[in-house]
Amino acid sequence: MSQLNTPHGGQLVDCYLSGPALAAARTEALACPSWDLSERQLCDLELLLDGSFSPLTGFMGRADYERVVGEMRLANGLLFPMPITLDVGETFAASLKTGTSIALRDAEGVLIALLDVSDIWTPDRVAEAKAVFGTDDPAHPGVAYLLRRAGPVYVGGRLRGVQAPHHYDFAVDRKTPRQLREQFAAQGWQRIVAFQTRNPMHRAHMELTLRAARQAEANLLINPVVGMTKPGDIDHYSRVRCYEHLLKHYPAQSTALSLLGLAMRMGGPREALWHMVIRKNLGCTHFIVGRDHAGPGKDSQGADFYGPYAAQELALKHAGELGITVLPFEEMVYLENRDAYAPVSEVTPADTVLSISGTEVRRRLMTGAEIPAWFSYPEVVAELRKTHPPRQDQGFVVFFTGLSGAGKSTIANALQIKLLELGGRRVTMLDGDHVRKMLSSELGFSREHRDLNILRIGFVASEIAKHGGIAVCAPIAPYAATRARVRELVTQAGGGFIEVHVSTSLEVCEQRDRKGLYAKARAGLIKEFTGISDPYEAPEAPELALDTAELSVEQAAHGIVLKLEALGYLA
Ligand code: PPS
């Protein structure tokens, strides 16, 4: 098994141009239509260009795509489990022709590559989700992306790389397949076990990786994903600092760290195979597949999407064909009586098993509770605590939603005063009317404008929460999907999100009609008025619902304070 070979026996792909071809491509790009890549597309592009996805030489064309979706094979029969496609909008697609090229640019407009378009087609994305992920349930992050975020048209073709995407963070730890292979060769490493992770590593992971390396009599490559992982994961900056601490505890001569800018799909078994293809391309000979590898979490019924060992089974089935040895690993647990870690199957009735789940770690970070040294090295825990302070020190957003006249602003004002009275925190008010004057004065009340208005509020609120402040927002926010986007924005920024539905009925709001707007709306003088001539989608699972027909302002505001205390946001 030659180290220089890709899983398919060919040479590592290198899409980058050089010399006169590079200069010509830069000039050619000036006349090409430009596509601004999404974060995920940029991740895919980087790994296509540097050969991590060998034998792919570009975004998949239709024939490759269809066979990959159906059979996990490229049109030429080579095993490749994940469709790697460039999704675009309909308008942009309509401006394209096969045989022409597109300039692919990053978010700042920097030219990364030219795509020579060979295929343009509209895929059946629901069928793709079912075939690739085994489900079309949007609780699966890969499905949610495919059905809700991805553009409806795919464009395939060969790539001509102009410039690798630039990374300002951890630049020396991001190695291309070529750089890693050179490093292995220079160190005389011939057997290399790769460990994939999207989580901070604790002692159990360290024990597992050491065991795997010993078992294979091999060196170890810790190869964490720093592209896109599962929404809600710990950010990669914190994780990489944790890995760097942990690395000091490994045998220095036999362990290396390299960061992988992969955009994961959380595709379980298929994703495990994809990870193997990548690691083979990186020059690794062995790959650890643990329990529930690249697992997407629970489905909307609360059940697992894949069996816990489904990924291991599929990985083992195809390992020979890919030319990489799979090291299936069970969960490792701590045995207090032996002061040692062991795989669950080696536990005897005499052992006292201690374990802390990922959820429990998050809870302890949230509450500031102790995380014992048997579980994680203190410097790793300290690193996590820096970016994940206990809830009472975290920023959060109280997001009111409800009909005009429901009482949102009145309760929000009362809440702001109560929070200021409690002291020690900074509070920003983003009231509907106020925002419309200061941030959204040019917007009307069409769905598009309302969404933009709410996303602006969400953006500002997420920034406030990110910096430890409290944002109190009180727009109507009639659309559930937009509110969900705001929740995502805030939680991804590390803030808490408390949705308060001011559920006062339309009848009561209309009867009050403090601003006289309902009368005008009924008379047709105001168009698209929420509740009258425009929809209001009531929240299904708000943190709190308050009806001002039944509660005084004082009671409602106090109810929110109690909720915030119960959730741990107020000391
Ligand atoms: S939205 O849908 O969330 O963007 O609305 P929002 O920014 O909260 O603005 C709502 C306030 O604007 C006044 N107003 C209208 N509301 C709903 N529909 C229409 N067509 C409309 N036109 C003006 C109204 O006073 C809302 O204030 P509140 O405080 O909710 O009564």
C-alpha cells in the first residue's frame, strides 16, 4: 500500500494552476460571472482544490452525482459516498451555459478558482436526502441544510485553482494532504492512525487514541474538523486551544495535530466512509471509527437516525477497497477502583464505572459545577470555561413576539426596569417601533421586509449577547421560521435565547386598539396588518407564554424574572 496513493490507487489531485496558466485564469475571471461561495461551499472547494477529496477534480457533474447518491460510486465505479455539489439560485443558474466558466469567490470577493461548467441541473433534493442521509427529517442537520439552505440548482465541472482560501487562525496547524505526507515522510512515519473529532478532547479520547495507536503499532494524527460541524458544537477556537493543551500529554515523537477545514454533513455511516477517503488522501493508514461516528443527534420523534455501530459496519465493509484499516472503537469509561480507562466491554462486575456525558459537561460548564481531573485535564477545562462561562455570566436575549397591542413593549419596559433594579448587567432595548425608526426606517410590512427587520434585530441582539449583555427585543415577529433563525443566530453566538409569546388574543388587542391601527386596518386603510390581513404564526414552544388579558404588567414582568432565574441566567 503506497503512501503516495489515494484510496483509488491514483495520484493525489492538485487543482491549483501555476505560471502563465495562473495569470491567464486571473484575467479570464474578469469576464466570467462570479459566484460568492457560502461558508460550506468554501470549505468543500478548499478540500477539492488541495486533493483531500481525490479523485474528485471539481464539483460533481450529474452522472457522478446520481451514481454517488444511489450507489456511493462515481460514474467510473470508484467508491465515493458523499455528493459534493455546487448549489446555486435559479436566477444565477439561468445566466449560465455549459462550456463557460464561473469565477468562484470567497465572501470578500477574493477569486479562489474557476469552475469550467459541464453540467447544470435541478436535483430532487428530497430524494437526495433520503438516499444519502436515510431520511428527509429536517431534525437531521445535513437534511436541514440540503432542504432549507441549499440552492435549488446544481452546477458541476472541473476546477482551476487560483488561490487557496486564506485562514488567519491556526494557519500553521492546517496542513494540506501534500504537506502532511511530506511531514510523515520526513519523520519516517509509515503507519499513521487518524482520529477525527468535532468535540473538545478529554481523557477518554486520549486513552482511546493511545490504545488505537498502540494496537496498530502506529503514530497518531489528531485531525479535528474546524470547518463546519454540528450546529451548537463548541467553537473551533476553544477546541483547538484545548487540543494544544492535550497534545503536551501525548508522546511527542509519535503524535501530530493537523486541522481539517471540512464541512461535515453529520451523515453517520456514509460520512464515516467519506472521512476514510479523506484520511487516506492525507497519507494515513488507519482510521478510528467510534460509536455513532458523525452522528446527527435525535430525529423529530426523539429516536436515533442510525444504529450506534452502523458507521463501523459500513466502514469495515469498504475498508479494503479504500486501502485504509478501520479501528473500530467502543466507548471508553473510567473505572474508579482501577483509576484507569477501559472500553465498556472490559468492565467487570467488580468495577465502579464513572462517566460524564457531553450533555453533563455542558451542564457543568453552564452552572460552574466541578469537572473532575479524572475526566479532563484542568488546563483543558480552564480553556473551556473561558469561552463557556456559567449562565449567570452569559449574555442573553429576551425575545417578545405577539400581535400589535398585545402588550409586548409595556412588559419589555417593565422587565428592563426590573433587570436594572437587580443590577450588575447592561440591558439594551430593541422595541419594534424604535427599531423601525432607527434600524429599519426604509422597510414596510411585506414578508420580505418583516424578515429583514427581524434578522437585523437578531443580528444586533446576538452581538449584544455575545459580549455578555442583555437584549430585550419586542417586535411582532410574525413568522416562525424567522424567529428560529434569530434563535440560531443568538445561540451560535453563545447567548441564551428566551422566547416570550405575548399571547393576548386578537379580540382583546382589537378591542384595546390603543393606536387606532386595527380600525384603520379593518377599513382597509392599512394593508398587510398582522392578524387582520397578514398572518401571525404563534410560537409552538416558547420559553414562556403570557396573556395580558389575564396578567398585570407587573405579574408578567415578574414571571419573566422568575423564568430567567430558573434557567440560571440571573444569579
Ligand atoms: S414586524 O412584523 O415584526 O416586522 O413588525 P414590527 O417591526 O414589530 O412593527 C410593528 C409595529 O408597526 C406598526 N404597524 C404595523 N404592524 C403590523 N402590521 C402592519 N401592517 C403595520 N403597520 C404599522 C404597529 O404599531 C406595530 O407596533 P406594535 O408595538 O406591535 O403595536
